[in-house]
Amino acid sequence: MSRPISTYGGQATKKSGVDARTHAIIFTSDNPVLLPGETSGGLLRPPIRVIPDTRRSKLSEASRLNYGKVYTVEHNVKVEFVGRIHQDYLNIFLENYTEVNFSKLLIGPPSTSSLRVESDDVSCQDTNYPGQYQTRVLHSGMVCHTNIK
């Protein structure tokens, strides 16, 4: 399972129809960036830091993690490893994912005590993508690019 990361054409959560309440800034730089015109009041989720795998593995300043959508990455889909969620941000990621996706099903605040991060739930291999790709966060905390056909 994975969560999508999108820049929404460089507009981040300013793009019409994007629900900022289910998004968070996701960044590989030293600090998260709120784009001009993007309101911090709409982004209720704390930013998530990614430790890049290489110097060229960088996320755009407009990258936003969408907790509200979940995708399955099939075992035969090639992916490129971008990095891993910084360990100080992993619990924030899991708590926000749980809150966004299960808050309507639970009475009271959600508990993440039963969530475990499996380090080998998806293996990523480095590949070069000449075409379009989607960036996703996997359950293990790895951030990968998947090819779009």
C-alpha cells in the first residue's frame, strides 16, 4: 500500500478541488516550504521529512503527501527508491494516516499502538524512468517513484 505525493502542477494545495486537510508538506530539504498563497490554516497535518537516498533524489517544494488516498503497488511495477521518512517523523506519518483514513470508523481518538512498520513489505529497486512517474510513500516509510504507462 502506498500514499501518493503530488505537486498538483506546482500549485500544491492551492489547486482547486484539493482538500488541504488531508495533505501534508513532504520535503527532502532542510525545512518544509509553504508556497506563496498557500494557507497554513488549510494544512492541518505536520510536515514529513524524507531522507533522500542520493543527492539527486529531491522532492519539489510543492510536493504534498495525500493521506486520503491509498494505492496498491503491484509486485511487478518497477519503482525507483527516493528515500525514507526520517525516523523522527515516522510516528507522525502513521498517526495522521490512521486519523484521516479511520476517523469515521472509530469512536474517540485513533490509536496507533497496534501499527507496526514492516521494513521489508515492498522492495524497491533503482531504475531510471524516461517517462512520467508518480511518487508514493510506502507503508515501510520508503519513498519511491513508480512508472506511469
